[in-house]
Amino acid sequence: MRPHIIVHILQSIDGRVAGKFFSSAYDLVGAYGSIRDELDAECIIYGATTAAEVLSGVHAGRPTQVRRPVPPGDYVAREADFYFAVVDPEGTLRFDAPDTARGNLNGHIVQLLREDVNPGYLSYLRGIGVSYVLAGRGRFDAELAAEKLLQLFGVSRILLMGGGFANGTFAAAECVDELSLIIAPVAEVASGQPSLFETTRGLRADPLEFELAEVRQLPNSGLWLHYMR
């Protein structure tokens, strides 16, 4: 079994999830947060790049690592009411503390790593009290990571909130159950920006089909599109 996973994203009208359009979509940020709260999850998953951009005390760049023996397997530093899980297969982030915040949400950090990550990085995480789960060797296993979030932390409902590669990794593993799309009435018109679902080269997946469950008009010509599988 795995948790129920909902992609919740603010995107441009041409499907981009990053770029200059955000400056024109500021009026939709409040609705984005309100609908996030409505969806009532126990955990938010971010990709490593997004986590470093939006979470307090999370930084891009590998830390100085001291190679100490670590017990095999996953590490649960503590239980919490809310979690921020980060897809960071190779261990590229460093942290000021084992907990973090975004806006009014506070939570414990869980790193989602590959099994063949550098052992020195695991030692670093244990030293500062950041939890981690190991999923996949050579390629990150999104489904296994989701299953472990349920088994080890009791998380049954997750919001997957970008970026595009994190979304695409779980979608390719057919681990997306709903889409919650806040559509800004702005076209990014930039091919270099990530779209809602991105995948690494060589990762093939079948199309995912959804049914429209709800449409809600938002301020300033925005839309909320809610799809379910």
C-alpha cells in the first residue's frame, strides 16, 4: 500500500510550473494556499531544486561529509504531525535544522534517497536529525519511497508540489491519484522552463488518464481544475 498522492501546482496557461509568469500570478497565491489547506494532506513532497527555493533552512550544495559507519536501512529521527519530504536521490542538499517551514506550515524533513547514496551523506543526516528513506539502486523508486512514507511515518495523504521532475517521477511510476491545477491566465512562452510533468532521459511511462471532478473560477481570471483517476 502507498499513500494517496495529489499533484497541487500553480502553473501558467501553457503548462509551465516555473518562470517569469509567477510575477503576474501573485493574486492567485492566496487561492493556491487555501486550496492546499482544503486538500488536507499530512506531507508535502518537493524536488530538491524546489525545496532549496521555498523551504527555510534548506540549501543547494553538498555538505562536508564525515564517513562514519551507519546502520543499514532507513532512518526515522522522530515522528511529527506534518512532514516535508524531498526527492533528492543523490543527496545534494544541506540543512540548518531537522525541521523546516513554508508559510504557516511547519514540519519535519524526510530525505528521499537512492540506496546507493554516499554513506557519508547518511552520516551527515543522522548527525543533524534529518530522517531519510532509501528507495531504488541506480534509479530512484518513487513507488517504494511512497510506500515507506506510509509504513514508517504513517503518512496516508500527500501533496506533490513540484518541480516538474519530481512530479514526473511519481507520475511515471503511476503514483498520482489526483491533479489540483491552479491555472494562471498568463502564458510563459519559454520552451526552457519545466512543464507540469518532466522525466529524465530514458524514463518511459504510459499516459495517465484523469476525469474532471470540479472546476472553480478564481479571482483575476484564474481557474482551479480538479481531476481524479
